[in-house]
Amino acid sequence: MDLLDIYQQEIEHRVTSPSGGNIYDFQTKSVHAEASLYSFGCTNLHPYIAQHIAESPNTVSVLDYGCGSGADLLIAAQNHPKLELTGFDPCRQMITQAQSLDAHNTVEFTSKDPFSSKYDLILSNAAIHLLDDQKTIIQQFYDNLKPLGACILGEFVCSSKDIDFPNDHFVDSKTPLLFNNILQQEEFLNHFFDAGFEELEVLDRKIFDPSPNILKTMQNGIDSTVFHQKLKSNQFYIITIKALKKLPETPVGFQCHKCQTVQQDTMYRSLNKQVHKNLYNGLIDQKINISHCTQCNTPQFAAPFQIHDMQKQKMAFCFPKSMEIQSKQLHNEIITPYKKRLPHYEMQLFFTPDSFVTFL
């Protein structure tokens, strides 16, 4: 049995006994009641899709990678009728079922390679963890997004990869196929940064306990003591993430504090090390947010911005050198209120890049 065989069994079962699962709330189900009965996802992406479209109204082209029977796209078609929707799934039976639910032909469903086009938004709901090479498909997402495109995904991850699901431990290959490729959360998220995404945010995380179902499928007579221990110590999660290919920059004008030359640059107003890993590294390497005068090459901050490192519990507030005369006022207006909210954090004002990099 391979993954496509499992898919075929699932869709055949769902056609005869629609269940609907429990990922959608009542409001989402009511948008397309029939389609919601055939969802194969792990979480309700639609509140996040709606928020993204409100924030990025130029979103038009949308791909759902691993669309299954099309539930998410058919609901999105009703909620956002201006979208151009494409659903890809390698299982032909899934595509046939999706097309049968699409009475008004609002979605292009296909089992052919979807990456001949660029998209404003790529969705995926409980599909990536089934793949052997998740790093490659995430890179394809990045490569096939438009410059300001985004991904919104729901996926299964775990706290530790120190567990295998050997075929000979189970009554069939379904459990190993469904669970062997689930990645540790940090590894999964790092694939997005490695692909080049500039912003990655975990929007939601829920505990997911598959152990009762896993144990039911184990072979009798197998010495699985070690497996039981590892399964018990591992934590599984359902996460919802949003990844932006590029974070928009802010154009700024500034006057060099040394030679007084007036010039322009671009910058990011607020960066979080865990959310903007690639941009943070660019900042440490002085490739972003540190402007070099076009005349005298003096490094400086062109405009105010802040950096947040949640792991080290540090915050840096950076200002042009010309604002150093206001340092006491800035401390009272910025550091003091933040310290009341986050007393365990280390915080500092900076007016030149040299000590700032050392602090971070």
C-alpha cells in the first residue's frame, strides 16, 4: 500500500459515509455544507485567509497544494468570489470528487504539475507531512510565489524526531506512511527560512494526540517497549503558519550626521529574530537597516526601528544619531513602559550601529 492507495481508500470511504470531521466551525461549514463533509485538512484556515486578503487586497491567484476533495477552495470560492483558485492533488480520485462538488466550476482542479504559474497565495492543509522531501516542496512554494506572495498552511509537527514507525510493527503500512515524515517543529519551520521566506509566524498551535489510534494499529506479539516510551514522551501538534516571501520595506529620507548629505534608503521598522530570521541575520551582517552614507560611507541609522529577540529576552530600540540629545526623553517614553510589561527583559537605546550589533 502506498500513499495514493491510502488516498483512494479514504475518498471511497468518505463518499459512502461523509463525516465532516471537526476542523470547521459552524459559520465556515454553512458556507458550503456539502464540501465541508469531505475535508481532509487538520485545521480551519479560513479566518487566516480572510485576514490575509483584507491586508493584501491585491491577492488574486491562489493554489491549494494537496487540495484533497477541494473543501477549502470551494469554501474560499464562496467567501472570496474574485479569487482565481487552483487545486492540486496527485490522487485522481480526489480531483474527481472535488470536481463533482464544484457545481459552478469555480475552481480549476488538477493532478498535473501546478508550478507552471506564479501565485499570490499558496495554501496547504495537512499535506506536506506526507512527503519524503518537504524541504524541496517548500522551496517550490517560495519559487512559485509572486514577489509579495504568502503561504498559509496547517500541518502536523512534533517535539522530537527520535521515533520511527517500522512497517513490521503495524498491521498495514498506513500508520508508517502517515506518521514517519512528521518533522520536529523547528526543523519544519527552518525549511521556510532556508527557502528564503522573510517572515514566518506561527498563528496557532494545538496539541494533537494520535497515540490511541497508533497503538490500535500495532501488530500483536511485537516487543514495542522502546517505541511505547518514545511515543509517550513525544508531543504532536497541529500548527497554522503564515510565511511571507518578502516583507515590504519602508522608504526613508535622512541626513548624514557626519557630512550632512541628504539621501534616501529603505528599512524595516520592526523585526523579530524568531519571525524574521533571515532579515535578522542580514541586520547583524549590516546588509539592512544600517545605512551607509553615499558620500562619506559612515554607517548610521536612517530612521527609528526596533528589534525583539524572544529567546534571549532582549529588545533594542535604534534611533538616528541626531536624536541622541533626546535620549532621556526616549528612555522615559519607551524603555520605562516596556520594562513595566516585561521586567525580565534586557532593553537598550542605540544611536550608532557598533554597540548595537554587540548587544544583539
